[in-house]
Amino acid sequence: MRKSAKTRGKGVVGQTGIDQRNFGENMKTAAGAIFDFGKSAYAEVLHRQAEASEYVLEDDHFDIVHGGSIKSINYDRVKQVQMAPDRAKLVLDKGSLMIKPVAFIVAGRVRVPLGWTRNGIEVPFELLLQELSARCGLEPEEE
């Protein structure tokens, strides 16, 4: 996207002779290039956020790392695990926590949650939820 936006932007500036277009066309091209560049920057920010999200499973607790913050939750605080196809709700002794995939792959009507990387291997999203349930000593319940 960025490469395309850069090329379109250069096309507006680098016109000579017969290649020159009218002002209106140049404005449309420039606006399209700026829009494409903005979309690519936004996609890059979302990608970095997704890569910065992490669940670290320890012996007695798990950590939720998102950006610069770390939230630790002891397994014994989890009282119930409610699972839905694309998310899970952990009911804690005080409050609740929602775990959702960072992104989905969409093809037509099919929407599949993106998996997680575990020890360098990509695993299905459901595996994280099943392992959290097992470490909490709970059986996951369907919502």
C-alpha cells in the first residue's frame, strides 16, 4: 500500500510535457495517495499492537502483556470459564476478563480466529483457552 501511495504521489509532482493532467485529476490522485498511505500506516499500527499482545502462562498465575502494561492474575482467582466460538470470558472472584483473538482471517462468510505463537509454533486460538481452563482446574462452559 505504501509503495503504491508513494508512486501515485510522485506521479502528481513529476508531470512534464504531454503527460500533464488538469488540476482536478491531480487533486484526486493526491487525495487517493494520502488516503492509501493513511490506511497502510493504520494497518501497520494494528499489526504492531497484535504482535505486542501476549499471554504468559506461569506455574501459579498468568500474565497479560499488552503494549507496555502487564496484568497478573492468579489461577485460583478464576471461578468460571465461559467459551464462545471466537472469545472466552473468565469470571474472576472480583470482576471478569474477556479474551479475544487479536485478528481474524475472513473469506466470504467464513471467519476464523488467528492463532497464537507458542514456542515458535502457531497453535489454534482455542488451545490457549483450553490450557488456561486446565491450569485453573475448571471445565470450560459453552455460552
